Amino acid sequence: MLGPKRAKVWPGLAVVLERSGLPRVDVMFGGRYWPAVRAFLDRYHHADCELRDPVQQRGPGADARTGGVRPRRGVGRE
């Protein structure tokens, strides 16, 4: 993740990232649950947004012409 030159930075960085939701080291197994770490990093770097279906991002009943935002009734009409 960091590379061999920056590996010494990881312990301090891990403490900071744990405050933001990085899974902690499991005492029984002696490591972090890797799928949860990957999910955290995807959220942290907003990579999970690219994986979703664009229709689901807009929500049900959203209008594709307005970018998923429905105009309010009566707004802009005279």
C-alpha cells in the first residue's frame, strides 16, 4: 500500500485512519480483516462511487435530464 520506503510511516498512519473507521487489528487473529480494510479504503478514496450503477445514484423516479434532481412544482413557472 505504501511501498518499502514509506513502510515505517504505517503505524502512525494506521492510528489516525482508525479514528476515521479503518478496522482495528483483530487480537485473536493478529491482523485486520482485509475485505473490511478494502471497503474502508474504497470509501476513503471515493472509489465506491464509481462502482455503483448511475441510475441507483440518482434514486428511484429521478429524471435523467436533470441529473437526478426533480424540479419543484411551480418553480420557474409564471
